[in-house]
Amino acid sequence: MSAGDLAAVVVTIASVAAVTAFVLMAVRAARAVDDLTEAARLFVEEATPTVRALRETLERADVDLDRLDGLLDTAETVSGTVESASRVTQAAVADPAIRTVAFLSGTRHGLRRLLRRNRGRPEQAPGGG
């Protein structure tokens, strides 16, 4: 066997080893792709109902938010109405009540003074005097 033959045998063995390594790597890559494909299929099977449920929940939440917005608008309107009614009531009741209390207080003071003056005077006879 000559050096050229020996080199050809070594190159052939190295080539067969390299091709075998590439084939093994290709088989492993194909298995990995199959595993990933199966995982993606399972994910889609399990995620689809969850996404549907999430979408339904979001739609219900949107409806509830619309209702809440309407309730807030109504509450704001009622609050404004109550505030107006409160101002009207205060104007209608408070001012006359304050005047009545002031009048009664003044009357009380006046009566006290009058009674004090009358206590200090001697009583007159009923026929005039």
C-alpha cells in the first residue's frame, strides 16, 4: 500500500465519520422539530379555550364598564340635583329660621327688661293712682 492509498483510506474513513455525524445530527434535529410541532399543537389545543374564555370575560367587563359609566353619570346628575335642592332648601328655610330665632331672642330680652323694671316699682292700687 502506497502513501496515496493510505491517504485515500484515511480520507474515506474521515468522510464516512463526518457523514455519519451529520446524519445523526439531522435525525436529532428532525426529532426536535417533531417534538416542537407536537408541543405547539398541544399549546394551541389548550390555549384556544382559555383565549375564548378571556375574550368573553373582556366582553362582559366592557359591558359592565359601560353600565358603570351610565351609573356614574346618573349619580353625578343626582348629586347636582341634590346640591341644587339643598341650596334652595337652605335659602327657603334657613333665612326665615334665623330671623325667627333672632326675633324670639329679642322678644325674650325685652320681656326680661320689662319684668325687671316692673319688679322695682311698688304695686299700684287697682283703682288708679
